[in-house]
Amino acid sequence: MDFLNALVALTNYIIIPASTYGAQLALGALGVTLIYGILRFSNFAHGDTMAFGTGLAIIVTWGLQAMGVSLGPLPTAMLALPFAIAGTAVLVLVTDRLVYAHYRRVKAKPVTLVMVSVGVMFVMNAVTRFMIGVDDIKFADGARFVISARGFKEATGLAEPLAFRTTQLLTLVTAAIMVAALFWFLNRTRTGKSMRAFSDNEDLALLSGINPNQVVRVTWIIAAGLAVTAGTLYGLDKSFKAFNYFHLLLPIFAAAILGGLGSPLGAIAGGFIIAFSEVGVTYAWKKVATYMIPGFEAEGLLQLLSTEYKFAVSFVILIAVLLFKPTGLFKGKAV
Amino acid sequence: MSGNRTSASQNMGLRYTLVALVLPALFIIEWINGGPNAALGILNMGLISAILALGVNLQWGYAGLFNVGIVGFIALGGLAPVLVAMPPTEGAMSAGGGRIALALLAGIAAIALAIAVNRKAPGKTRIIAVPTVLIAGFAIFRMIFDPGVEAVQAINPSATGFLGGMGLPTLLAWPLGAALAAGAAWAIGKTALGLRSDYLAIATLGIGEIIVAVLKNEEWLSRGVMNVNGIPRPWPVPYEIDIQADAAFIERAAGLGLDPVTASTVLVKLLYTGLFGAVLLALIWLSQRALNSPWGRMMRAIRDNEISAAAMGKDVTRRHLQIFILGSAVCGLAGAMLISLDGQMIPSGYNPLRYTFLIWVMVIVGGSGNNWGSVVGGVLIWYLWIKAEVWGPQIMDLVTASMPPGDLKSHLLDSAAHMRLLVMGLVLILMLRFSPSGLLPER
């Protein structure tokens, strides 16, 4: 019984939240890594692209709710998602045309592009604030739980509760669909293959007649789709606050670098590793330990780090990767 | 060719003249419109901004290093006045201070041991040995550290609840602020330099967030969200209350036709201006000397072509580390000066948009690679940043004046506060695109 309780506590407090968060990070890191692979710079505006897209999704959600449209048990925001992706894709394409395209033409150093993306980040941050303000917004509707804590306790008779929220299930399912679609696209379609070729060797790709403008456009559209989905799922799961997405930048970059910049598979693995470490390190293990080790009385909470330091975890992982394996787990691009 | 050069140098002369005319003009207009206190207030912060911009310019302008964690180095510098100038908390050192110090030493020892193990241990055993050392070290650290922190934070938590400082003069905190920032820069530069240029940016983003998080949460050190108030002023600057009670001062103020309150506030601000101005001039002199020395030429050679500089036998990574530390130290110095101007340390006030990205706008607008450019950018952008707060709502009022009252109008009026961000972002993008060398270009 104690073992089962420990398992339930572990699932409830670590496995479910970390998988959800990991899926959100993975989607974000995929966007970063794709832009890095094709456009060859770290896009600091990615967090604010997520915030902008989520803000758009919230506004469309409000509109749909006002019209009385709903998805039943699912959050209305899922219906708003395609509109938000389309809007954000337009924004990033216009940004690319007005801002980034020039630096590709003059073959600027990557660090210049990084800096330009910081400027873009500023502007997007301001646009998001204009659009939706700086307040905390909760926009999840529909059924709250797939498995509710009380329902689980009554059904199983265990002491530990297990809650599984709709938004968590939704995150996992949506992320799985997105990733499957992305890999199918990259490996099976002509455009996807030309993207990979472009990422591997730009000159060779150009020689074989691949249209660079098309590759760049498609990359931005996919990155926007991934960013908006990740942002909206994160917002549904927690809540929306424009500034939180800036703080997501560090775990997302850490995930992408841990996996190897430019490697989509690495971004997914990186996202989950970061999420599980972050949740595991900031979780108070006292309960699980008490169940697992009979007669054990813990003195403290057995929490390694307080939750305020959760992004220190991604930072430590990032530093370790830079020190020991700068190319990342999945052999990313150049060091 | 020679004609080109003359017109270029004439152009430069014109730019310098314009700047030399416009900046004082802005200051005088502000003095007339807003009074001497407002004008000097902007100038003092402008001088600190100029020092920050100088530090960042060392990294970006001389070496092309992109530091996205300036806020962290400023915050770390800001810790120095707390540690140096605050009076020590009665009994804190004996209650838990010793334990905390011991814990920190143990932590450093664990890291050093891990590094040694990593160097010496053969092949595969490293993969197990290094994490074991680190985890054991962390456990020991927490075992010594936690009771010490509890004891310190239990001492009169509403007024102190932290270690306090050493009760030394505030001016001593300035070099310490620089040293703290330099130490952090050494650690981060050692890991991230020598890899891709993006990696330094991402690593500094991380260290910036972590330093601010530590200051926000470690109450024994900086009182966290409870803030440290009443940090003593640096040496020549008196308190307004004291000089207002001084009969000789009141008489002299009356002789100048000023009431004692205005006269005392202006005098305090002027003394700060003198202090900051002296530091700024010294830094410019040093930077100019460095820029025009063989060392400065080597730095620019590395920035412009790392491969050829490396082929000439220059150790690129070492030089990068050196200049990264120097630039961060200047930021730490400015952070310490900032706190001694405010007289209080508010850890939750360290916002990256204000303390990292605004500094970047200053450097780019001023002209990267040009020290005078950084100074001009620092003062000018600080002026615009302050003014945009006033102008934004006014412009919005004008724009919405003809609109019928309603949701849209009130939404627009509310969002005027975000105008500053938009303006700064646009300025950065437009400068990078159309005038990447800035107001005062590098020659």
C-alpha cells in the first residue's frame, strides 16, 4: 500500500507536471532549434513570439466565447489556436521581410542577428502589452479534470490523491501530434527535405536549386506554429502573463543546446530532461521518502532547491553542457 | 581618396559639435522647465548610464562580445554597498554568520574538488566520481548552511533579519562592487567563451536571472523582497536634514536667494554629480588610453577577424575573457554607484528590460566602439527614457482626443505606458539597420 501511495504521489507531483512542462518546453525548443538550423542564429524573440501568439489566442477565445461557440469539455482556446497561429505567422513573416532579410543579404555575423532579435523581442513585448495588457489572465474553460483528486481517492481508497487536468492531457496529446506532423514533414515531404538539406549545407543546397527564400518562409511559419502552440498550452496549464514568457527563454535555450542546436530530436529530449530535472530538484521529497523507507522520519522537506531557483536548474545543465559537450547530446551544429 | 577623407573627418567634426550643443541644451531646457532638481536628477542617472554604456562598449565595441546579463552584474555591484556600508547586525555573526561563511567555503571546496577529480580521474570513472563529489558537497553545504540562515533571519526580522554589513565608508563599496561583478564574469566567461558567440549571450542571460533571483530570495544576505533601506551616502555627500539645520548654510543659501530646502537638495545632487563625473572622466581616460594602445589595436584586430588574429599568435579566448571581466567590472562599479545614489537596495527592482536592454540601446545609439559615443548614448537615451514616460500619455491624449469615450479609448490611454518599450525596440532595430555605427561612429 505504501509503495502504491509513493507511486501515486510521484505520478501526481512529478511525472504528470514534468511531462506536461517538458512537452511545452520541447515545442518551444523545436522552434528555436529550427530557426537556428536554417537561419543560423539564436532567436531571443522566441519567448515573446510565444507571448504574442498566446495573447492573440486569448482574444480570439474571448470572441468565440462571446459568440457562444465552445468545444464542450475542451478549452475554447484550442479552436482559437489556428487563428492565432495564422496571425503570428503573418507577424513573423513581416518581421523577417522588414528586419532579418537585410542581414541575410549582407551576410552579417550571427551575433548581429542575435542582437537584432533582441530588438524584435522589445517590439513584440510592447505589441503584446498593447494588445492584452500585463495582467494575469486565466482563459482555460471546459472540463477541469480528467481524473479529479477526490474521485481518484474514492475509487482506489489510497491515501494519496491523483489529479490529472484536462489541460495536461491536452498538452501531451497536442504536442505528440505536432511532433509527429513535424517529423513527417521534415522526413517525407519535398519542402521538409529541402529544409534539412539547407540546414546541413547551405552552399550545396543552393547549388542543387533549392529556393532559399521558400525554405526561410516555411521555417518561420513552422516556428510560429510551434511557438504559439507551446505558448497557448503553457498559458492554459498555468496562466497567461506576458512577462512569464521571457523567463521561459532560458529553459528553452537550455533544452535546445542540451539536445544539440539544430537537432529536432535533441530539442525534444532536451525539453523533457530540463523539465524533469527542474521539477525533481524543486520537489519536496519528504512524502515519497516516508512511504518508501519504512520507519523513516525526515527532518526537513527534503527539497533540494526552493522553487524560486527553478531556472537555476536549467542554467546549471546549460553550463555543464557547455563545459563537457558543447555540441549537445544529439551532435548539434558547429560549436 | 583624400577628398573623401576630409569630408569624412568634417562630418565627424560636425557630429561632435552637434552633440556638444544638443546635450547641454537639453539639460538647460530641463533646468528651466522642471527646475534644478529634475535636471540634476536626470543628469546623475545619465552619468551612471554613461558608465554602464562604457562597460558594455568595452565588451561589444572592442571585442564583439554580446552580454545579455548586464542586469546581473549591476545587481551584484549593488550588493556591495549593503555588505560594506550597512552597520553589522547585532549578534548575527555569532548566531549564524560563521556557519554561513563555513558553508560557502565548503561549497567552494566541493566545486574545486570536483574540478580536480575531473582533471585527474581516469576515463570513465569521471562520469560517476564528479557528480558524486558535487552531490555530497551540496548535501554538506545545505547541512551547515540552513541552520545558519535560520538563525540570522530570526534576529528581529522586521528591522534586520540579515547579516548586515561592515559599517565601513560607502565609497569602499564601489571597488568591491566591481570586484564582485568581475568574479562572476570570470566564472561565466571561463565556461562560455571560446565557443559559439551565441552561447555567451545565452549563458549571460542565465547568470543575470540567477543573480537577481539570489538577491530576491536570500534574506540573510540582502533581505530579499523586504529591501535594504538607509544605506549610508558616500563620503562628501551630506544629508539634507543635517545641512538644513546648519545656520551657516541657511545664511549662505539666503545670500544666493534660495530657500534652504531647495538649496540643500540641489547641493546634495551637485555633489553626486561631481563624484559620478569624476569616476566617468577617469574611466573615459583609461578607456581611451587602452583603445589607442597596442592592446586596443590587438583587441580590434581580434574583433574584426578572429582567425587572422589567432594566426598572428594572439590567444583570442584569453583576450576575450580579459575584456569580458573588465567590462563586467565597470558594470558592477556602476551598480554600486547606483545603490549609493538611491540609498536603498530593492532586489525586485532589477528588471532586465530596464537594466540590460536599455543599456544596449545606449551603446548602439551612441556608436559602438566609440567611448564618447557610449557616454552620449547613455545620457541621451536616459533622458528619452525618462521623458517618454511623460510624453507617451500626452501623445496618447492627443491621438485619442477626438475619439468618443469608450473601451478602445480607455484601452489606448492605459497602454500608453508601454510606449517606452516599443520606442526603445524600434530605435534599436532602426539604428542597427540604417546607422549601425551610431551617432558618433568609431573612426
